[in-house]
Amino acid sequence: MERKSVRTGYLLLLPSVILIAALIVYPAVNTIYQSFFEIRTQTAALGPKFVGMKNYIRAFHDEHFWDTLWWTVGFTGVSVFIELVIGLGLALVMKKNIPGQGIIRTAILVPWAIPTVVSGIIWTQFFSQNGLVNYIMQVMNLAEAPLNWLGNEWLARLSILVADIWKNTPYMSLLLLSGLLTISTDYYEAAQLDGAGK
């Protein structure tokens, strides 16, 4: 009987495994395979040309590759840290039993529900020369003239960081909220009895 239930469990997992293999494993393996070939649009009819490690050597000697790699690492570290801090604060707010909790949760999760393309268009308009960000900065006397947010390298990076944090923080807060809800109230009561503070 136990062997049959194990077999049933594997059968139930099979659709997920097939989906993961088709959408993640195959594209990843195929990308690694193709990285050993030179594939150009102009010579696509001739087929791919095997070049071995040549593409990797060229990438590792390209300064733009390293700039992009360090930017990606820095961007990931900073954005995840800020999203974690803000997300934890939002999760704690969503966990409290206060009036209008449903509306609060909905409002917090709206940015995550907006499609990424639409979110990108919105933030592009916000950071344009005559966009909302420049308008607010001029009204508050933080800038004399409109800043070229998307034309300057570091301002553009900051703009991308802000847009990413706005988009992904609600998802982080949802993950943290689900974790907080699994913590038994017994632990909180025990901590209060032991005199633990915030």
C-alpha cells in the first residue's frame, strides 16, 4: 500500500517536473550548448560554427562584461536588501488586525499586480524631463532645472533601482507575511512572559 502511494505521489509530481524541464532546464542547457558556437544573423544559413571557449575568452576580456557583472551584483544586493526591509515593515502592517485590513493589503499589493511592461512605461513617464519626479523636485526647490534621469548613467541606474523596488517590494512583503502567519502565537506569548521586548 505504501509503495502504491509513493508511486501516486511521483505521478502527481510528473506534470510539474515536465513543465520545469521544458521551461527552465532545457533553455538553460541549450544556452550553455550554444555558447560554444558562433551564431550570426548574416551567416545563419551556413549554420552555427563551433568556436569552443572563444566566446568566453572574449567576454572575460571585455570591460563592458565586467562592468555589467558588477552592476548586476550591486543592483541585486541593494534592491533585495531594501525590498526585504520595507517588505518586512509592510508584512507587519498587513499582519495586524486593524479596521480596513483587506483594503490595506490590496493597496500594498497593487504595484506587484501591475504588468512589468506597464510598470516600465509608467516609471519612464515619471522620470522623463517634464515628468512627475522633476516637477516635485522643482516644487520642493530640490533642483533648479529638470534632471536628465534617463540620459545620465548613474541617474538612470538609480531610476531603475527605484522602479524595481517599487515593483517587487509587495511580493517580498507577501512572502514575509506568509512566513509570519505560520509562526504560532504560543511563541509570542512565551516571549512576553519571559519579558522579551520588540
